[in-house]
Amino acid sequence: MGNQYVKPERTGNSPYTRSGVPPPALVKTGDKPLHRVNDRMSLELHMADERVRAAGLSPAEREWRKKWVHDQHLHADEPVVVDAVHRQLNPIRTAYRLPWDKFYLHYLKPTFGVYYGTAIRVTAPKLLMAFVVVQTAYYYWKYEVKDWTHLRGLESMPQKEVIASAPAIEEKFPGLMDKGLANPSKDDYYTPTFNKRTAYLDVGETKRPW
């Protein structure tokens, strides 16, 4: 079959097209939209003029149009935001959101306005919950460390020490590595806290007479 493409004959000097014909101008000259640029079609056209829109209407139609235009004007109390319509919450969410919602309505909104009050209302509870979670984790990490006496709490294993010149040290100072480094594997408890225990230690011979 082959390629059926045939190079067009050059009829111009434009370097941007194969035929040499310059591309069409991108300048809008009328109401017709140009699809080569981001140009939206005008929906008003000649209807932008209010007199043209009202031309040809009967007195009854003019009266109806006047009422319709007046209906577009909001009342001083509008818009009325009904929270129950826009937000459907379950009872649990309603209960734990109630204090913050009251705080927002009675203090944040009158003091900081709708925008900044809403920003504080949304951000403050999340920061408070994050702070509680971090403090709880820190408490368990510091005071409820898992050791060989109980199973609760967190456990942190020490980083394994890597000594590159261990053979040379052992050759020059025999037994120094065993005395200077902790070796939990020598016990039946593979936990770093077993060697730090304070109970059941051999304190030597007692000096008491009984």
C-alpha cells in the first residue's frame, strides 16, 4: 500500500505550515467564537440591551417581566441558612461537635467574622486532637515501656552496634568486646530491658546476723 501522503505545493512563505499559507489570525472580530483560542461564545449578543429585550412585549408581559425582575432582589434577611437542611449529622457527631458549634456561633463568628471564624472552627479541633494523640503516644513511650516483667506498653529495640575493626580489637585485647558491649543473646530473654532490671539481683553476701 505504502504511504498515501502527498506533500502540498507551497503557495506562500510562512515557515509554520507545509503549504506556506500563514495560519489564520487569532484576533476576534465578531460574536462568532474562535475555537483556536479560549474564547467563550457570547450568550447575550443583541439581548444585552434592555430596550431590545423589552421590545415587542405586551403590557401584561411587561408587568410580568417587572415582577420577575423584582423577585430577583433578595430581602434584607436573605439568604437564610438553615443548618439542618445543609448538614445531616448522626447523633454521635452532633454530640461531640456541639461545644465547638456553640463556641463558633457565640464567640468566633461575632469576633472574627465568618471566614476567619470558620477557619479557626475547622483548624482548632484538629490541632487539639493531634496534640492529644502525640501526648498519649509520648506518655506510653516514656512511662509504659515494654520490658521483661510485663507485656503492656511499647518496646524500642536499640540499634545494633557495628564495629568495623572488631577482629583487630579482639586480637589485640582478648575478651574486651564481651566486657564492654551488651549482649542480650547470652540471656534467655532477647530484650534490652532485661539487663537493666533492678529486682532479683545478686548483691553479694549479707552482713545481717539472720
